[in-house]
Amino acid sequence: MKHFLSLSDLSSEELHQLLELAVRLKKEWQAGGNQPILRGKALALLFQKPSLRTRVSFEMGMVHLGGHALMLSPEEVKMGSRETPADVARVLSGYVQGIMARVFDHQHVVELAEYASVPVINGLSDDAHPAQALADLLTILEHKGKLEGVRVAYVGDGNNVTRSLLHGAMLTGMHMAIASPAGYTLTEEDWDTAESLRTHGASFEIYQDPTAAVAEADIIYTDVWTSMGQENERAQRLAVFPPYQVNQTLLRHAKPSCLVMHCLPAHRGEEITDDVADSPQSIVFPQAANRLHAQKAILAQLL
Ligand code: CP
Ligand code: NVA
């Protein structure tokens, strides 16, 4: 594994190794601190979109492992307009030992990886959010004690977060039910990819009815209805998505032991209500905290 652009590039074994590494680094950190295995190394954090979790978890991950992180805001680099991703990749490769990039067009991380001589990590593109999915799998593993056989229902927009979670679920033997409105689900190509990644025990189902999707779920997962870059579609989306809100009524259709996840930031009152996000069934904050440990595993593995 040279770069980390999409979980669909990983084998099931590579993904399990990353998860084991995350578990080990988390234990080590909780026991007093990590070994400075990245001493003298620097990671560029290149952002075309805003971030809280991704920025802070990668930066603190580098600090905990003895290295440095360098924040590069959209305004200063202007990748794609001031300079091409290919040029940015070759220039940064002369200064830092890794590049984490958050972009609109997924092709930008692909191009960075093609031209960089250092590892490139996708910190979210319009297509995928693999670093999030790794933290999500770690969180499910901690709360359910296993991944194989766990049933996740994703309710809402079929987006970057859905796609990466589906890849992760298929590589780890989980069952994933996805309920999205017509026109807002993943593509035929995504179902083919999911099929090709399916390991022992893994399966997925596609629904339009959210109550049917959550019936047997151990985990209900949701994300915003309007992702970054889709702001001009907001009114149109708000008209379509309300039946997909994760609220107490939907939770009554699920098992009482069902846990609720959200990658955050949440648009509270839209895809998730406060009384669900802040309920004892919600694990959204342990999930956010696990970004730190999952991101450290990626850094330790690649850098
Ligand atoms: N979940 C996530 O990636 O959060 P940020 O957009 O704040 O980084
Ligand atoms: N789907 C969301 C995820 C944010 C972490 C977005 O792309 O804006």
C-alpha cells in the first residue's frame, strides 16, 4: 500500500492489518503515549474544503507519533486554479514525507498520487472518505466486539461517506442495508465494486424505505443531506430527504440495542434529531474520537 485513496484499493487482509494497528496504537497511547516512530517526518495537510475532525486528527496523530504537520488552506494553495495537482505533488514531495489532501474532484487526489514521490492520503473527496470509514470500522469493532456479521443500515444520501463505508463493510464481512431516495443512491458501478470486494459473510441490500432498512440493524448510520460543494442543491434536497430523518420514530423500527453513528458535522434537525444524536444509543463522539487512532494507523503504515 503506497497511497490511501479509497478502501476499494485495499485487500481484506490489508484493511484488517490497518485496524489491528489502530487498536494497538490506541492502547499504546492510552497507556501513556506513542513511540516517536515518525520523528523528523512532516505531513502536509492540503485542504480545498473546511474541516474540524480530519484536520485535527491528522495533525495530532503526527504530533503523537513524533512528527510535524503543516496546514495548507484552500486560499494559499488554490490547487486546480493557481497550480495543477501534478505540480503541487512534485513540489511538496521535496519538502514533506506525506500529503493528506481534502478535495472536491476525486481526480485531484489521483493526480497527486500519480505525481508525488511521497504517500498521498485522501482526507475526503466528492467520491470517497476512506479515513472516516477506517475510524467507523474501529468504532463498530469496539462497540460490537466484531465486524463480521454486524448489520449496518445507512439511511440518507448515497455519498462519499456511504461509498467508503460500503467498501469497508464488504471487506470485513458485514451486512449493509442502504436506504436512499430515488435519484440519491449510489451508482450501478458502486454496486459492482461492492460485489467485487465482498468477502466471507458480506452482503448488501438497497432500499427506498428507511423503516425496512433499519429493521434488523445493529447500527444506524447517517450523514448530511447536502454535502460540501452541493450547497446550491440544498432547497431541492430539503424537499426530498425528510422521510429519511434519523429520529425516535425511525429508531422504534430498529432493535432496542441498535447504536447510531454519524461522521459529523451534523445538520441537526435535518438528517438527525437532537434527541437521537444526544441519546444513550448515539456513539457519534467516540466515533469522532476514533479518527485520531485510525489516522495514526494510516500514518504509521504509509510514512
Ligand atoms: N467527519 C469529518 O471528516 O469531519 P470534518 O469535515 O470536520 O473533517
Ligand atoms: N458527506 C459529507 C461528509 C463530511 C465529513 C461531505 O462531503 O460534506
